[in-house]
Amino acid sequence: MNNYIGEHLFPGQTGHFFAVLSLVASLVATIAYFKANRTVGITEKQSWIRLARLSFLIETVSVLALFVTLYYIISHHLFEYKYAYTHSDRSLQTEYLLSCFWEGQEGSFMLWSFWHCVLGWILIWRSKDWEAGVMTVISFAQFAIASMLIGIYFFGTKVGSNPFSLLRNEGFLDNAPVFQDVVNGGIRADYLQFIKDGTGLNTLLQNYWMVIHPPVLFLGFASTIVPFAYAMAGLMNRRHDWVKPTIAWACFSGAVLGTGIMMGAAWAYESLSFGGYWAWDPVENASLVPWLVLIAGLHTNLVYNHSGYSLRPTYFFYLFSFLLVLYSTFLTRSGILGDTSVHAFTDLGMNTQLLLFVLVFLLPAIGLFIARYKSIPAIAKEENTYSREFWMFIGALVLFLSGIVIIAKTSVPVFNKIFSTNIAPPEDPEFAYNQIQIFVAIVIGLLSAVAQYFKYKDTPKAFFRKKIWLPTAIALVISIAISTFGVIGYDKKGPGFLVAIHLAIFAAVYAVVANTSYIWLGMKGRLKAAGASVAHIGFGMVLVGILISSSKKTVLSWNTTGITPLRADESHTKNNPTGNPAENLTLFKGVATDMGKYMVTYALDTMNELDRKRYFEIDFKAKKGEEHFKLYPDVIRNNKGMEGFAANPASKHYWYKDIFVYITSFQENNKADTTSFHNQQLKVGDTLFYSNGLMILNKVEKEEPASIFLDMTIVSKDGRRYPARPGIAIDGQQMRAITDTVRSQSMVLKFNRVVDPAAGKLEIGVKESGAITDLLTLKVYEFPMINILWLGVMVMVVGFIMSIVQRQQKSLFRVK
């Protein structure tokens, strides 16, 4: 019986019922598919498969019901539920209600499970005699994920976290006196009347990318289980013909996961204010590494299909691509990265369960692979160095090693925790990764360029030289032109790293040119069959965009005023990526300020009541030419117990560059000015000092009918000069002071009186106060050629799709 006024218990009870039902149904499906896979008799096998499909259907319905129920709770603001209270509020826009799912671990597990359901039904429809083995693995994964959502205690140990738990059952109200029933004890029956709103969605997630990025990324994560499941089914059944249907799935997974990762980069570019699109954040790395290993597996898979080599590496790479997804899940959800990543999940107390999630797949996979290793077909003869399969395998190995290096660096907090070490992060985390990955880019770029010009098994040397010399020459000319006329002179990390950048630019351009040429030189213009070449062209464009935009990223907002409210000791705090204070320009409202090739004005600001963001209009006007544009970066007040504001950048897009700007601090004149005037005496020609420079009285001017003005010059420490004319107006018997404000110096001047007419001695009042003007500091970057990066991602995805269509002409996942 409900003793609490206003609670809506039915949605929570419904959700919890379906959470338990999905757990049971996925377990039954796992057992049934496992039995079907082990059964030889057709009749009995079909009987088990029917039971398994029915169970998987119940599992699918349960997952959909979970989604609908949780969305109902969030959208109807039922704050008696912990999930709604901690992840949403009444002012949240409708489009961000789905983002509330992704903010919590439970909702993201639901999303993962949903995509497994979708992929599972495609496999049931198309995998034919592989269904039982493949679906055994996927159903077991569903069981593992379902266990994360039940929130039930078994023998004193909590299993999972129930997204439908009530706020009063989670200890949120225990320490607040307003919720306590002082007469009867416990929580008062009408506690809901005191809960007017939720704590809201994290400000960083209130961005349109966070509505679309997580579903795509989680589809990419979920899809890695398909090659893994085929590989596991192959090991269980001692069959190795699974590699043919798996290629299309690997292409699909590579395309979707790659797109999801780059959507995250776009989110970082437009929301997180990293000062760019990639910062080697641990959560970014945890997404990238499985993709690298998956692509390695795709290439060895192709090698095996054409030459019979590399089946063992194909097993290994496909197994580990999914295992690394699970390990990434542990990293990002255990709370272990909380101090090193700006968007890792917090610890829900499920670390043991998350670790078991990894181990229940890792141990059987490694055990089966080792047990079956000798029985996996392998050609004893080594590959010819003038063969395509040799260089494709080398490329796959480099991708794998690159992923291992990245995940090892990312896992330092794990090593510290396990071995009680205290390995400190590097002073420059980005360079710690870049100094290694730049050489990976060189090798992969070169291999992407030349590998397709080799034939499988053997290639005549004369044939190879005849085909490769022209694209090599063209790439060399283009890359030298980029390095020379593009003035690529990034020397912050020494001449050795600069040389590596130039080599990488050549390798990236080479990949684009050589693969473009191969479509005509090697494939005679058969574009329909050129999916791999198109994907490599896109990958090369991505490398070109990264190298140029990063090495030529230019700070435009160098502090030319000498004024900054920023403190150097706070410049690198989390969610306040100001960097060097000297790279942040201070603007005073309405005052045009010199910023290199632009004059920049903080024109106005306004509060948008709908999204609760304060938008700043920043006017850019080129000193030369007619270029003139406005940008509107914004800030939103932090929530979740964090103080201050989070900044969202704005960009001006050109085909060849982006102008990228975000607010690093702002000061609003909304407080009473309590600063008093400090009176000083002076004569014409005298100089007085103030906190940021000096002031000079040039002359005294008399104007009709009866006014006196002081012609003064204010000279700041950086040499800038500002005119000022405080004065006195006499109207009959009344005398009125006319103050003058020098906004860029936060100073007000007032002409008080004539002290000694004979000596020409005058008295002025000087007031310095931050309350007399609005100001902000901003950081502005120029990213040249960044759009090549985004275009390259799209081209690469098109190449993946072409490869899928090429191999599955009538259906994306038809098994032949």
C-alpha cells in the first residue's frame, strides 16, 4: 500500500518487472541457443531454436518496455524516482530528454541492449546455419547487460543498479530534516511537496550532438559483438567458413563505430571547449582502440579470403575488438577515470560486476582460442614481400600495436590501483600520445597508398614500379607544396617532431593520391568495386585534416591589453580550459579591441530563457579587406554541484579554415558600485599614476555657456592611449560634475574643483572599479583545413558502405 502522498508507483513497478523479465528471457535464450548449437538432430535442433527465438522476442519486448517506461518517468517529471531526479529537470528542452538516458549508466546499458536486439533479429533472419552459435554469444551478452539493470540483492551482494528505484529508498532524503517525520519517524508522507525540481542534465550534455552521438556510438560498440560471435561460433564448432559473412559485418561496424567516434569529436569541438576536436581524453581513447583492432581484423579477414593466410590473426583481432569494448566499459563506468577524464561515468558501486562482465567473455574466448589454435588452418610458407597480403598484415599489426600503446597509457590509473603505484600523468598528455601516433600515421599512410598496387601472392617488380611511380611523384609534389607554401613550421616540440609532421603529411597525401589513381590504374574506373580505395581515400583525408589543422592551429587571441582576470594557477582546471592566460584576450563591452588581423568588439549579450544560456555577440572586422562577421559563443551555469559556468564555442566556417571562439571568463556589471573616488591634485602637464598605467593632464578647455573640461590622456602599461574629458558644467547657481569613464581601464574620472586659480592647481577624483563595465575574456583559434577532416570521415564511411554493397549485392547481410 502506498503511504506516500503523490507517488506514482506503477511505472516503476512495470519497469522493474520488465527488467527481471529481460534477465530471465535472455538466460533462457542463451541456454536454448547453446543446446541448439550442440544438437545434431534436425527436429530437436529446430525445437530448441523455436524456444530460443521466442525467448529472444520476449527479451526484445522487455527492452522496448524498459525504454518506454523510463522515458515516461523522465518526460513526466516523476521526481520520486532517482533517475528522473538526478538526470533531468522541468526546464529541460524536449530534445534533451533522450540525453537524460545517456547521462546515467543504466540508460546507456539499455541503449546497448536495444541495439543487440536489433542486430540479433537481423542475424536470426540472415545467418542461417550460423544462427545457433552466433546467437548463443549475443543472448549471453544480453543476459550480462540485463544483470546490470535489476538492482537486486543476492546473499547480501547487490547485482546491478535499478533505474526505477525510488528516491526515498536510495538515501537521498535521509539527511535532510525537511523530509523527516518527527512524530512517526522515517520519511514524511508528503515529502514530494518539497521536491520542486530535479538536479538537471549535465550542462556539457545539453548539446544537439549528445542527442545523436551516443546512439550511433553504442550501435558501433554493440556491432563489434557480431564478428566476435562468429569467431566464437567458429571456435566452438571447429568451422572456419564464418569469415565470408563476417566481412560485411566488420565493414558495417567499422563505419558506424568510426562515425560515432568522430561525432564525439564534433561534440568536443562544439561543446567541451578542449580547444579542438581531440584531446586524447581517456574516454575518447577507450572508443578508438576497439575500432583500430576491428579494422586490423577486417584487413586480415580480407587477406584470408584471398590468399588463405592470416586466419589466426583474424580470430585474434575480432575477439579482442569486442573484449576491448568490454574493457573500455569497465574503464569508463568504474569511476577509475574520474580524475583523468571530463566525461567518464561515476562509480555506481558495480566495479566487481563490471570486472566480471569482462572476465566472463575474456576467459572463454582466450581459452577457446588457445585450445583450438593448432587446429586453425595456417599456411606454413611465409608471405612474399611483394604480395598484397604481406603488407596488409603489416598494416593490421601496426594498427593493433597502436591500439595497445594507447590503451596502456589510458590504463595508468588501473595500474596504479592494482599495483599501488603512483605513476603520474605526463606534463603534456597530448604530446605523450602524438609523439608515438605520428609515426603510426606515417606507416599506415604509406601502406594505405602502396598495398593495393601489389597483387595477392606475388607481384612482378616491373609491374609494381610501372603503376606506382606516377602517384608517388604527384603526392610528393603536393606534399612539398603543402609543407612549403602552407608554412608548416610547428617547432614547439623540436625539429625531430617537425620532420615527422612533414613525413606524415606526405604519407597522408600519398594515401589519397595513390588510392584515387588506383581506381583508374588498377581497377580501370570500376567505381562500384572501389569501396576499399574510397575508404582509404577518406582515411588519408582524415590524416591530412588532422595534421594541417593541428600543426597549423593558431592562437589569434593573444592578450594585447595587458588586462586579464585569469590566474595562471587555475588555467588548467577541469572544465576551464583557458590554457595560458596570455592566449586569452580581454574585451570591454562596446570597445573595439585589436586582435591581430581583426578588430574585435564585445557588442552585447542576452539570456535565452529557453535553453538558459547567455549568448555573447562578438563582432569581428578585418583590418584589411571587407571580411566582417559575428559569432555567438555562449555560457551556461554549471549544475551537479559544480560552480561557475561551462562554455560552448562558436565557429565561423570557411572552406579552408574555421575561426573558433569560446568564452573563458566574463564579468557582468550587475552589482552596486561601492568603490569611492580617490582625490588627487595636479596642474597642466602633470602626470599621475594609477594601477595599470599613468594619466596626463594636457590642457584645460573652457566651453560656453559655462563649462570647463580637462583634456587628459590615459596611458596603460602596454602603451595604449585613451582620451578622457571629465568636466564641470555651471547652470546658474548649480554646479554639475560630468564624469568620464575609460571602460577598458575600469576607471572613472571626475573634475572636482579648482584648488588654486593663480597656481593652476586642480583637483580630480579617480575611481577604479570592476563594477563600472561588463567585460569578458575569450580564446580564439584558427583551424586551417579542418573541413578536410570532416569530409574525410564522410568519404571513409561511403567507402565502407560501398564495400558492403559490393559484397552483398542483394542484401547487406545475406550469406552466400
